[in-house]
Amino acid sequence: MHIRTAVAAAGVALIQSASAASVEAKNVIYIVPDGYGPASQNMARDLASLIETGTSGANPEIHELAVDDLAIGRVRTHSASSMITDSAASGTAFAAGHKSYNGAISVTPEGLPVGSILEAAKLGGLKTGLVSTTSISDATPAVYAAHVANRGSQPLIAEQQLGYSHPLGSMVDLLLGGGRCNFSPNTTEGSCRSDGLDLLAYAEEKGWTVAQDRNEFDALSKAELPLLGLFAEESMRYEMDRKVLQDEPSLLEMAKTAVNVLHNATRRNEKGFFLMIEAARIDHAGHASDPANHAIETWMYNDVIAWVREWIDKHPDTIMLSAADHETGGLTLNGYDPLPLRNSTHSREHLESVWNNRPESTDEEDFLRSDILPAYGLDDASDDQVKTILEASSIGAGMASVLSARAGVDWSTGGHTSVDITLHGYAAGRKRRALQADLAGGWDNTELPRYIEDVLDLDMDAVTRKLRKASEKDSSWLGKRDVARRSLDGCDH
């Protein structure tokens, strides 16, 4: 073990420990399956086995998924304010190496900014990127390239990500995901901003390539940095909906583009890249207790891991680490059988939208049976189950409850839990064994960025010093802690 002493400010000594890295790498890819836990993997693997092999029950033919043999350790997730973290506090830990309160975006409990591993990479000469299936200015991607007192300040986070108000300029070279509403002026329909600042126009003025739809995404494979792709006003579609509607890129497609564009920009350089990829909607499906959807999002995460693993085999100067920020839903599998999940083709969220926009003259039960239940895999729902769904707090809640019960899927909460999460990792050749040896065992989430710091020979504390100096002159860029939060369902994601 080694000890790295960070900046001391406001009487608080910021000291972190991490495993001394025996691995060196040019590139690091960090993948966050937001809200993912061990049971998430179990459920996804069993559903994949059913779909790929046609078998289920007591003795299914197992279809292994990508991360099934990549577990190397476990990670503790509590925040400074609660045993149950939110994505902002946990993100601050695994991006900047510091515990903070729920809602904090790379600031300490005292409100002081702390440098992230991505910012250290940028100042160290590497290229950097962030990919997510939720708003790119939401908590998990935000902690890498912004510093605000409250995660609800997404318009301010968007400004910092592009360098408009970040005291060190833009720290990220590539942004792919949702959240266009935080970049659009308030004169635009659907904008989430209270002002007229047009960050999309600002990005173009600063030389960013900007893409906003599927066709423009398809042209990005040969694009040069910096690159901004925003493909939804807020969160992007769940994968099961996207596969049907085909109007947005998938997480796997965005991951491939990000890795290839960053690699092309650095392949002839001594310095490489740092990339964070977030499978964000595993978490959202967990909050919604939406079983088939949660499994499909987890399966997509595994597909991303599989592709990155193959890419690393061809580019052994790269390592991959992956850990969730927390588990969501308290998911347990009690007499689990994936068979009832097999025929779901749409998420609860999508079908609730269809239901809420049904023609006024429509008979509710007929519409439910004809247009909603078949797409959720409940076309054979009994009269009692239909009654239960219609009498539930919402159509979505009723359907999720019925489908979960059929499949033996139990949710203990609609929020997060404090259980440890699994650390996965991959490197090619002999580096893989060294990586496993370095990170075997249990870790606090604050230790992960310190390990990457050693791998890439960076200095996060130097970034913190620069940020603190800037905040002493003017702290308005940090925003206010009491900003009202916006979220998809009112939960603390």
C-alpha cells in the first residue's frame, strides 16, 4: 500500500490510500453500470440463456455473459452523508477520490472543488471522453468534468463540460449521450434552461462537431475532436424500446464510436485517453421495478464489456475497469424463471406514455388488453390481473408488479441500497494477472481513481490546487447547494 496526501484546505486533510499499481497503460476505459448489482447480472444471464438457447427452468443451458469471469474485487459505496449513496456522491468518490454528501458533484462536504481523474488526464496531455444513456450532464458523467454544489444544476454542469464556465476550460474532448435540453436556450421547445444561453451554438463556435440525431451520429465515425453528440432531450431510450423504434444510437454504438475516435486522435501520440462509459438506464429500470427492462439494460452493459474486451486484446496498451456506483431496487430472485420476461418488447416507461396518450373515447380495458399488455409480455393476463393493473397507482406500477411476480423477481425498494458492488477488470496478456493481483479484495470507492492515477502517472491533487485557487477568486461557478433537483421520477438517482 502507498499513501498519497492530497491538498489540505479548510482544516480538512484530504488523504487517500490506494493499491500501488504494478500495471502501466496508455489508455483507461472505465465503465459504470449505474444501479447494477449481482442479482442484475444473474437475471440478465438467465434471460440471455433462455433467448439464446431456448432453455430455462431448473437445468438451463447457460449462455455466459461478458463480465461473468471478470470479477476481481468488491467496492464499498456509502457517502459522507448516508450509508445509502446517490450517484452524485458515489460518482464524486470514484471520479475524484473523496467522500461527499448525496447530491455533491466533485465538491467536498465543505463545498470545495476536488479534481477528477478525467481532469488530471486532460491536464496530463491525454484525450478524454464521457458517454452515457442518460443526460450527459447528469450526476455520473457530471462528476468527471464539472464541480457544482448540487446535481440539480444541470444547465450549469453543461456549461462547465464545454468550458464555458469551467475555470480551467473544457476538460473533456468527447461527449455522447442525452440531455440536449440543458444545452438549448430557453427559447427552444423542451429547454431545461432558464436563460437564453445557446451552448450548442457556443460549441460550434469553439470548433466542436455537434450531432443531434441518428443520421448525424452515423457520420461521426471519422469525426475529429472535440465532439458533442446529444441524441435526446433528457434520457435516451431504453434499449428494448430503441431496438423497436431505431431512432437513436445504442450504448454499444456510442461506445464503439467514442473508443475509435479517441484512439484515432491519440494513436501516434505518447499520451493516450481516458474514457468513462455509463450504462445509466439499468438504474432507472431498477427504480421502476421493471424486470425485463432491467435485464435487457444489463445485457447491453455486458455487450459493451464484450466489445471493449475484444478491442483491448488488439490494443494491449489499454486497461478496463468497471464498477457500479450503487445497487438499485434491492433485487432478489425468489423462485426465478425468466420465461415470463421473454416476450416483453417495451419498457414500462414507454407503455405508460402510450397509455397516457390514448384516445379519450377508448375503452380502457380493451385498450389495455390490445395495445399495452402484449408489448409487456402480459397478453394472457387474467381478469383478476387486469383488474389489479387498472386499480394500481399507475398502469406501469401494476404491470411491473404482475410481471415481477410471475418471474419470481422481488424488489425490496424503489431506491438504492447500501450493498457492496462488484469490481470488474480486464487487461490483455500478462497485464491481466497483474491487474487482478493489484485489485483483489475489498476497496472503498474513493480508492479506484487513485489506482487509475498511478496507472496513467497523473496528479489529481495538482488539479485540486488549481480549482481551489480559482474558487478563492470567485466561487459563483460552483452553484448553490439548495438547487431543486429534477429527475425522471422524483427519486434520488
